[in-house]
Amino acid sequence: MQKILILTDFSAASRHALAFAQALFSDTAADFCLTHALPFEPEMGYGGAFIMAEQREQALTSLADLQTEMTRVPEPPYH
């Protein structure tokens, strides 16, 4: 089984890249791993840590939604 790392920013282009990767590995059993990177440096000013925590929660929610969308109808079934 191949392990494929997919980087995403939740844009339409990254969703197309995901569909392309699924099509490219359509004849191979593959395990896809989704990754989204957040900026390391906190925003300067009052409440910067809170903003980063909020961004992290939004990213986790978006990753969960994308995973649900990906696995709704796997193409092919062993992805």
C-alpha cells in the first residue's frame, strides 16, 4: 500500500489536486494523508494567541470536512 501526503489550503485548486491524486493512483491501493500548515509566528498585538487558537480550530474543522468529503464515495473503494 502506498502512502500519499496531500497538502491542502482548502481552495478549489487543492481539491482538484486531491482528485488528480486519486485518479493518478486509481489502480494502486493508497492511504491518503491530509496536511494543512498554519503560520508559526503569532500575530502581534493583544489577543494574538486567541486568534491562533481560533485559526487552528477552523483548520481542524476544515480538515475533518475534507476527509468526510473524500471518503464519502471513495474512488476506487480501496482508497
